[in-house]
Amino acid sequence: MGIDPTKGVHLKASMQVVFMVLFIVAMLAATAVGKPDFVLYVLDAVSVDMYLIPRDWMLPEAPSRKLIHIAVVLVSLHQFAINKGTVFSFTTHCHFLKAGIMTWNAYLSQALEDIWEKGEQDCLCDLVQCRRKLIQMVRTTEKIFSPILQCYFATTIVIVCTELYLLAQRMKSKTTEVDELVILCLFAVQTTSILVHVSLAAGSVQEQADSSRDVLIRGLPITASEDDKFYMGELTRSVSIVSVYISGGNFYTVNRPFILTVVSVVASYFIVILQFMHSCEKDDSGEFSPSENFSMSTTLFP
């Protein structure tokens, strides 16, 4: 019995590639055009604070400023592509696992149908072996990507909180331009959407595995062979006892409740920041301080 986990993977991979290409093209275009100024402020901060470029080279009248901006954005986009490529590789693996489990469920349903309707025997032996292989594939994927997931979720949550803080800060400033707010919103949406995409991809593996219980509810007819009854018992125990999921080093399980927990924490943080900024005196000059520039530089290419 063959399991084809590649169904639909071309569409998923194409969407991920299109997303990265659009982001890279947009950043290169903004750097080449020099608009909006907000992006140039961030590139100045990245150049000086992270790549140790002399500040004199980054003055608006300096002829080297444009070349440095292009070089810095190329290096940063290269790092961005590597990071996001690793994350998208994980989501592709999750799609393989989901499709494999879905195909296994279809075979199981068909096998039970044949036993009930046609009286066929010895239909479940291969399914037992295939389920063991599927569980092994899930465990292997989890082992490979567990360190990456821990780092990704830890850094992404911090990045989202930083982006929301900067967004709230610029919203309170009277001199903030509309394009700055638009870019900050896009950064926050981009980071959050990828976080949700990764979480849903991992959670879909568990959801598809749990759906196997619904297939097994049908059971076997009393006239089934002893071998089929034995293998049916093996499958029932495997589905009932062995939990199939993706976790971050067994610290947390990546599923839909996990997404709601992260979103609630980030939303609570944003509300607290707004209340705090509303109650405290703040600088309304609208100029970026060095600390603000450096903070923003960590969110441009997460």
C-alpha cells in the first residue's frame, strides 16, 4: 500500500515562495527609491548599530549612503530568506505528514468498507505497519525541527511585541507620517501571519491524526476473521494511546489552543502598553532616538 504525501504541496510551496519574493522585491524597491523615509531610518540604524558603519558615511549628503543601504538590505534579505526558508521547510514537512495521515485514514475507511460490504479478510495488516511508519515520521520531524521551533516562537513573540510597542509609540506622536504607520502595520501583520501559518501547519498534523478515531468507530462485523480482529485491536490501541503531535522540545504542543494563548498574551501586552503610554508623559517630537532606531532594526528582518 502506498501513501502519497505530495498532494497539494506544490500550491503550498508556491505561495510561500511568492510571499518571500514579494517581500524582497518591496524592500529592494523601497531602498532604491529612498521612500518612505522610515525605511531609510531603519537601514541607517542597522548599518551603524549592527554592521558598525561609521556614522559619517550615513549622513544624508554622503555619496556612500545609497550604496551602503543597498548592501545592507541585500545582506539582511539574505538572512531573512534563510530564516524564513527554514520555517517554510518545516511547514512543508507538516503538509507531507498531514497528507500521509489523511491518505492512511482513507485506506482505513475503504478497508473497513470492504470488510463490511464484501466480506474481505486480511485487509488491516498493512495499515498497522503503515501507521507505525507514520508515527515514526512524525517523531523524526519533531526531533529535527524542535530546536528551530523553540527559537522561532521565542524570538517571534518578542518581535511582535516590539513591533506593537513601536506602533503604539508612533500612533501617539503628532508628527508621525501615514506611511510610517502603514509600514509598521505591515511588519506586524507579516510577522503575525507567518506565526499563525506555522502554528496551523503543525496543528493540522495532530488534527488529522485525531480524526482516525472517527474512522475506527465503525468497528468490525462479527463475521470478521480473527486476524482482522487482532489488527483492529492493534489499531484501536495505537490511536487511543499514542498521541501524534508536533511540540517544541516537549515544552508545548503546537496546535490551535497554542495560537489562541499566544494571541491573547500579545493582545494583553499591546493593551497594557497603550494604557501605560496614555498615563505617562511622552516625547511628542516625532524624531527617532538611537534606541528606537536600534529596536526597529530588529523587526525589519526578523
